Amino acid sequence: MRKEFRDLADPEEAHEAIASLDLRPADEVVPLREARGRVLAERVDAALDVPGFDRASVDGYALRARDTFGADEADPARLDLVGEVHAGVEPAVEVGDGECAEISTGAVLPAGADAVVMVERTDIEGDQVLVRTSLAPGDFVMFAGADVAAGERALGPGTVLTPREIGLLSALGVDEVPVRGRPTVAIVSTGDELVRPGEPLNADVGQIYDVNSYTTATAVEEAGGEARLYPHAGDDYEAMERLLREAAVECDLVLSSGSTSASAVDVIYRVVEEGGELLLHGVAVKPGKPMLIGRLEGSAYVGLPGYPVSALTIFRAFVAPAIREAAGLPEPRTATVEGAMAVRERYDEGRLRYMPVGLVTDGDGETLVYPVDKGSGATTSLVEADGIVAVEPDVAYLDVGERVEVQLFSTEGRPPRVFGAGEDDPALSRLLDDVARPRYLGVGTREGLRRLRDGVTDVAVAAGDLAVAAGDVDDGRLPADAVELGGWTREWGLVVPGGNPAGVEGLADLVDRDLRFVNRTTDAGLRRTLEASLDELATERGQDRADLLEAIDGYEYAVRAHESPARKVRSGAADAGLGLRATAEALGMAFVPCGVEPVRVYVAASRREKPGVLELATAVERAETVLDDLAGYASD
Amino acid sequence: MRKEFRDLADPEEAHEAIASLDLRPADEVVPLREARGRVLAERVDAALDVPGFDRASVDGYALRARDTFGADEADPARLDLVGEVHAGVEPAVEVGDGECAEISTGAVLPAGADAVVMVERTDIEGDQVLVRTSLAPGDFVMFAGADVAAGERALGPGTVLTPREIGLLSALGVDEVPVRGRPTVAIVSTGDELVRPGEPLNADVGQIYDVNSYTTATAVEEAGGEARLYPHAGDDYEAMERLLREAAVECDLVLSSGSTSASAVDVIYRVVEEGGELLLHGVAVKPGKPMLIGRLEGSAYVGLPGYPVSALTIFRAFVAPAIREAAGLPEPRTATVEGAMAVRERYDEGRLRYMPVGLVTDGDGETLVYPVDKGSGATTSLVEADGIVAVEPDVAYLDVGERVEVQLFSTEGRPPRVFGAGEDDPALSRLLDDVARPRYLGVGTREGLRRLRDGVTDVAVAAGDLAVAAGDVDDGRLPADAVELGGWTREWGLVVPGGNPAGVEGLADLVDRDLRFVNRTTDAGLRRTLEASLDELATERGQDRADLLEAIDGYEYAVRAHESPARKVRSGAADAGLGLRATAEALGMAFVPCGVEPVRVYVAASRREKPGVLELATAVERAETVLDDLAGYASD
């Protein structure tokens, strides 16, 4: 039967177990041209002088300084011009007493000369050069080795190679650089239900696309490792053992990830326990209880949890630091960010928790931190989760305003420029295309307004009767300080198959005829609009409301997003779905109009001047162009 | 003759001229696996539901919720176990009234079931499952589309693809992503004197290694462009024209860089003016006066200054933002950093100045900013220059403590963990290998102590008589608050060719015999030690000091670094050079000992607890291992 985890290890033990594994690959030599971001493995001392010769540092004339003694504007020194020297050419001239030679910046100082005068301080008179200033030996000459001298320390081991280090190595003529190797990381994806993106998916047998493999591979590369994806293994012991051993032989670290299936975890457990060394199974940390650490074929092995956000969390907290260490890379400046809790978060599980959080900036540009994903396992949480906050076991709650440090999932991570939540609406979706770095959660009108009231989001989008006028706030449906950015109307009704084969004419048909209906979930503003219309119908007919709803087959069959009912209809699962004219048009289906509902965009007053909000406001003002393209949409 | 620049353009005009150029390449499609860091070109809406089926979200039993009504610990519901469903397999069982089926996390909910009970809340009794809790329909079921619903907005255009976005696209089954193209940038290096790293260098004809090509190429790649290096062109018109046109046809932007030669600049100027469109030549900004902006073959053309730091400066201020814009990339969070001026900096040139600066952290972790490279053109300035500060034309000076914003040369840029300056010493060089991210400038003892007094550096390394005991500070040679970290002694003398063919026996030979000598420059502590010994010799002999020095052939022939005199001797340019026993040994030469001098490491008291200083202190404490390896070195 299913294997139960043994005593959970302390998170510190998990860090130590990973630290005890040897992920460090051999150093390697790379061409300078490909060395960007790599880490120098050894000290590089200069093997030559830079410049390698005494060099003019201006355009002018090479001369003997003593010949210019006492010269000035009024009383120039007169020197015979005896030749010229260009950069990259061996001087064919020698400079004697009372002589000079034209010289270009960078050219070799000719024999006999010990200084250069800038062309701006000279005049030509026949074959003579008038030098209108006095010079000292060495003036405007860069002596050999003055820049870098042979034998000097140039760069030390551990230096990250950025443009300027590449420049210094270029100056030294170095074209191959000894660098730290990048640890190779095998990504082994388990679970019979997983299909790699791009391959056909059969939902009937419960297949889903593999999220963790590419996510983890990308995170490995951000941390300085080299990720290799291995083909899916089934859950049987022999196939898994073969695959894991092969991966372990070929890579410095094996990460298994992807399966939520306990049997796959059991198989891996056995392979590592029997074929290698199991250091640790189960860590007292949330998430990550099922984490597994061991050795196989002399390589390191770490098993990540199956939920995408949990897998990234454990990767960020335990594995990324180990990969960076093995690659010789410092923790990047952008790996963490500080912020203040936007909401109060209770916690009393008695063990360390890595709390996935999202970031948002308030009106003053301060970073706020809010918890996301309470273990739902949803992929969409990935979009909202910017990183994790470590909450110690003895912390009972985090208060609003409390400072926390966020370990970001990506060094590219940063708060969205505008953060909104609310109704799922095709016009809004297009308007967001004109806003840089927005985050929008289609959680429905009611939830969108709630989040605005909670002070987390900048913007709420409401549809239906909750899209009240901005002045109309006393009923508490809107935050007291909400400002309206604008809005539009959209035509709603029943989406039916192309040609409307059942001849549906309106809502009454749902009640009176034998039609299968698909509804939206109660969070949608559109659902409330439907309810209001059905209430009217009940009143008109003098019928009991509950009886009327009962008569609609599928009224409780509710799906989440604006296209979902229509797609159910298209798949043949129903005859009519609640939806928009725009959706019917987009999916090539027929539409039975039932009415027009308002959609309004609200913003918290304190966030009104955020750059991202200003951008969204501009987009909303110019909404016509988008609305014109969408059937059934109109300006408010 | 040489072409003079026309009226200098305003920096704003230069930004506008670059903005008017079209660097934006066509969008492209890349495999998801290679999409990290790329920028989404179009909105991606979900084309399918995630999950695509109703899915168990725990391991347990699929059942009909109404069969568990009223069940609890004491009074469980008893259901017949009729089969099992695993993830990735089509359910072969249907669940009827009073029945249940074992189900794994992620498996398809079998027909008839509407909820799942966790295995932890059940017991097995024969063929029956005891369910010790009541369930509602939908409990522990993730409905099709609950995570992402088909038709929902997934990601917008302009999104930078990090692990989590890659994860979301994976979930949607997307394996090819439309992304913004990377602008291709041709790097054209000019100047007959430039040699590419790795190729042989002939210093006699004034050749130097090309620094700007690789530096600029690396910076282009950091900014999100794709750099292509073109072969060197000579300074003649036809060759240059052919090369520039070819580069312009093949790339979105051509950057010329590398030459300090006015003639090469002239040729480029003519090619762009005659074959394309010259928008601007010469900008009122320091450095960068010679900057050139134009169009050629429909592509953009920008000419950078020749000095490495100046080239990077103009690249950072004008070109990097344009490349990022063309690539659709936001300015990275790490592109700028704020700090306080460490020293007062006068300025009154009346035009915008991009001042190259270095960064250092003080004892409180605050970032300090100090000016570097006053136009010397030195490659080594690259190592000290972390970025630039824009100083407006009307600013007369920047005061100590004034807040400035630094535009970093690299997004990887950050202050050194320990910053020292002073004597060039092989033991120190090795000790620094054990310190993470040090910056050390071998500017000599005197200058090192001066910088420590100025409050810029953390550490000074002094040799010779300036390496006084730390308590002995009243003479002003040490900053009042300097703390000694430790030190060692090194044997100095004359480095002569192997076997000492001239039979040099000591300093007196330099005075009395016809020997060519090579000295160190006056900044070296070692030079002062030599001076003191020669003073003693003069006193012993009752000879005038000046006469004695005059008698040494080459006393004024001074070179910069610790190996430089020895290398001159080895090249045959001299018979004896001032140096260390360790150097003679390292270069396989003979050594005539003259004495032992102390080397001491001092740190500013306020910086004593900086992590980098602590690391250096540990390295100095453990210096023996390094000293044992170096001839003539000993513990202090």
C-alpha cells in the first residue's frame, strides 16, 4: 500500500543534506567571446604590458621636451617636421634635436622623442611646426605597461565576467578563459498522466500537460545550471531505475518533478534507497513534506513536490542556492526583495512554512506582499506567485505592514505595474495588451470588488448590477475610495450552435422546453445579470422563482470563464450556454440576445497615480477602437 | 587634413536621433524550451481547459456526496469498493449509489461520482470503505477548466518569460512561442593598430589588442541584442565602405568602435555621409564628443568613442536603452543603483558629463560613489568603473554625501566586497584569491595610503618605511583611524639575468660600474626602500647623495609594477632591475639581495566589520601558507 513518510527532518537538515552532496562540475575553458556571465576559475595575471610600447595619447607631434623649454603662445618653439608616425605602423623616423614628427593617437613614440604636443597647441609654417607651449618629458605619452604591467594581478578567481572584465581580458590578449563549469541538472518527469507540451493530449484518460519539467529546467538555467530534460518514465520500477541511473551518470544533479502520484514517488524512493543512498525523505516544511534527498551513481538526487508552485518553492529555497554555489555564482541582487504585508496572515502550523506570495506596489511605490495559493495546486497560481516568504514555526501571524523578505522565483521578477481582478471580459483583455506588465485575475466581479476593498489590488472590473456608478458607494459594494476609470456595455444572451438548430428564442425556452443549459459560476457579474432577468420572468409569469429555476435543466451546471459555457455547447454537452455576443461570434456560433449589461473599471484612489494605472486609464479612454472590433460592445 | 567636428548637438537630440532609427527586428517563433528571458510578442489566450477533465485533487475514494450525508468519525458511511482509477488512465468503473472507487491524485473522476474523500478519513473493512466524514458535491475535485479555462487571457504581449510563465505556457500545451526578435548588432572595429585577442601582437609596430569589440559585443548581449563581430577593416575608404554596407545589410544596427585614430573616424564619417544619412556628428557630452549617428542601407549606425570607458559610457547612456526598447525588454531593476558621493567632485565644463564612477560600501552597508578615470583612456579604469553618473551642465560640483543615481555598466554590477589600494605585492595578490569579489588597485604605497585617508577605500597596503606600526600614526602618514590587519616581510634587491653574468654584488656596483639599471616609479614603497639604502651608502662613503644617484645609469628609468624592471632586464634592455627575490624566482632569473622590507595591511576602523574586510583579515591571518610558497617572504 501507500508508503507513509517517516519522521520529518528539520529544514536545516535538508539544507545540510544538500550541501553534503557534490554538485560541482569540473572547470572548463571557454572562448572569451562566449564567457559572458561565466565565473573565472583561476586568477589571471597580466602576461604582457599594456600598452606594449610607449604610445602617443593625443594627435600631435612627437618631439624632445627640452626643445620646447620656455615656449608659449607668443614665443613658440620652431621645430623641423621630419616625418610622420601612424597607429599600427613601425616608426620609420627618428627625432633629433630641434626636430619633430607628426603622430597619431595610439602610435609608437619614435626613437629620440620623449613627449608629444597636442595638434591644437601648434601651427604649421612651411616645413616647420610652431609649438606654442612647453612640455615636460612624458607629456601625452602613455609608457609601456602604464595601463597594465606584465605580472600584475588582473582578475581573481570567482569573478563574474561582465563587459568590463571581458574588456580587460581582451586588452591582455586572452581569448580563452578558465571558468567554473555549469552543473548539469537532469530533469526527470514522472507520472503516467503527463504529456509534454506540443504533443497531443487525451483528456478522457486524464492526461495533462507536464508543467514542472520546463518550469524547473528554466529555473535551473536562471540559477546557473545546465538543464537536460529526460523522457518521461512510467511508474514501474525497472524503467524508472534505468532512467534515473542514466540521468545520474550523465548529470551532477537529478531533479525529479512533476508527479502528484504517490506510486511514482514510491518507486523513486525505492530506486534511490536500493541503488544509492537516501539521505532524507520528508522535511518539516510546508509545502515540501514529500521532498527527497539522496545520492545515486555518485550524483546528487532531489525530489520536488508535484504542485507547480510547491515545486518552484522548494527549488527556490533549497536547490537554487546549491546550484549557484556549485556554479560559483553569488546570489544575484535581484534574488530577494523587501516589502510590507498587505494583509494580515494567520499561521499556526508549528512548522516552517514557505508562503507563496505576490507583489504589488502601493501609490507611494512601496512594495506590498500578499499571500497566494493555499495549496490548491493550480497552475494559474504560478502567474500570481512572485516568490516566497519564510515564516518561522513560532510565528502565529504576520500583521498588516509587517516587513518581510521575499525570495523571488525569478531574478527577473518584479511587481506588476498594474494589478487588477474582477470580471472576465474580452474587451478588457484586449485593453490590457496596451499596458506594460499588468496582472489581471479573472476571479469574477464580486471577488474583484472584495480584493479592491481589501487594499490588495489597484483595479477592479465589475459587470452587471455591481457595476454601479462610481458616486453610488454608500451601499458598500464598492470601496469607499474607488474612482471610476470608465466602462462600456456588452450584449449578453444565450450562445447556441451555429444556425441555432433548436430555434432557441430566449430565456423562456430554457424554462419551457427540454434544453440542456450551461451556466456561469456565481462569481461572474454575468450570472447575476441572468438571475435578475429570470427574476423578472418569474414576476411577469407570477411563477415562484425557485420553481422557475428548477425547470431549467443545467441551471446549476456552472463553469468558470466567459467562453466556457459556449465551448460546452460546441462540444455537444449542452444546447445553450450563458455568454456574450462577442464570444458567439469569436467561436463561430449563433447568439440569442437577452440584454445589455454595463462593465466598469474602478481603481483605488490611493493608486490612481501609479504609472501602470495611468497607462490603463489611457487605454480605457481609448477603448472605442477595441470595442468596435467586438460584436455587441459599445461605449458606456 | 583632420576634420573638425561641426557644432555639437544637444544630448537630447542624440537620444531623439537614435529613437528615430528603426532597430526593431521582426518577431519570431521559438521553442518553449528556449524561450527563457524572451519577450512575448502577442497575447496568448488559453486554447484549452486546464485540467481538461474533472480531476481528483487528493488520493482517496471517488463517491457520491449524498451517500456520505451525516457520516462522521463515530458513524461512518459504508460504501462498496467497486474499482480503482489511476492518473493517466481512463476510468473503467462507474460509481453508483452506495459505491466508491479508489482514486489517485490527478486521476479522472469516474462517471457517477461527484466528490472525493481523502484516504486519511477512511478505513477499509473487507470489501467496504468506511467514510468517516460528510462530503458536499465537488469536494476534493478540481473541475475541468477550474485552473485555466479555454478562452481566458493567459499572458499579454511584452511579458518577459521567466520560469513561471514557461510553466503556464506548458500547462496550455504551447511548445512554440511568438517572441520579439533580438536586434542584431554589427560590431565593426576600426584602426590598423588593433589585433584581436588570441592573435599574435607586434608591439614594435604599435599594435594593441582590440578591447572595444568584445566589450561592446558583451554589453550588446546583456542589453538583449545579438552581437556579430565583423573582421577589422583598414582605414581606407573602399574597404571600410564595403564592410560597413555589408554589416548594415545584415544587421539592424551597426556600431563602430575601437579606433582612437582620427583618420578611421574620418573615413566612417564619409561612408555614412555619402552612402547613407548622417543624422548627427558630435554631441555636447563628455565623453562622447566624437559620437556619430546615422543611417546606412536602411539600418541604424552609431559610432562610439575609442577609449574603452568612454565607449561603454556612450553605449550605456545612448545605445543600451535603444537596444532594450527594440527587444521589448524593460530596463532591468539592476540597471541603476543609488548612492552617496564619497568625495567632493568639482565640475564646470558647461556641458553634460557622464562621469565614470566606482562603487564601494561603507561600514553601514551604504553605497558610496567615487569618480574614476578622468579620460586617461586606460583599460584598467574598466575594472574600477562600475557605471556612470549624469552630471548636468549647470552643476558646479557634487558634494560629499550628495545622492546620485548610477547607471551601471552591467546588470551584474555591484560594489566590491572589499576595496583596497596600495603596493603591488605577489603575496597580497595570492591572499586576495581567498576573498570573494575584491577590488585592488596596485597604485603604490603612497597613493594607497592617500586613498585610505580620503575615505574611499577600505584597505591600504604599504611597503617600506611607510609600513609603520599601526600605533605610530601621529606623523599623518596613516589615517588617524587605521587599524592594522597584519603583515609580512619581503626580501628585495637587484634582479639580474640568470647566472648573474655581470657578477653584480650589490647596490655599490650600480654606482661604480657601467651597468644599466631599471628602477620602480616613485609611488612604490620599494623605491623608497631603495632610496633609503642609497642614502646610507652615500653617508658611508661620505659622498654627495645627488652625485651618487647621478652615477647610476637608469636611476630615472622607472617602471610601474613589481615585475616590470625584471622583465626589462630579461628583455636585454638593462643589466639589473629593482625587484623582489620572489620575482626573480618566478621569472627564472638571478637575485642579488639588498635587504628585507615590511609590508602591512591597514583597514579604516569604520570598515573593519565589513564582511569582505573580515574575509581579508582571515586570509591575512592565515598568510603563512602563501608566504611559504614565495621566496624571500616571511611572517612579520
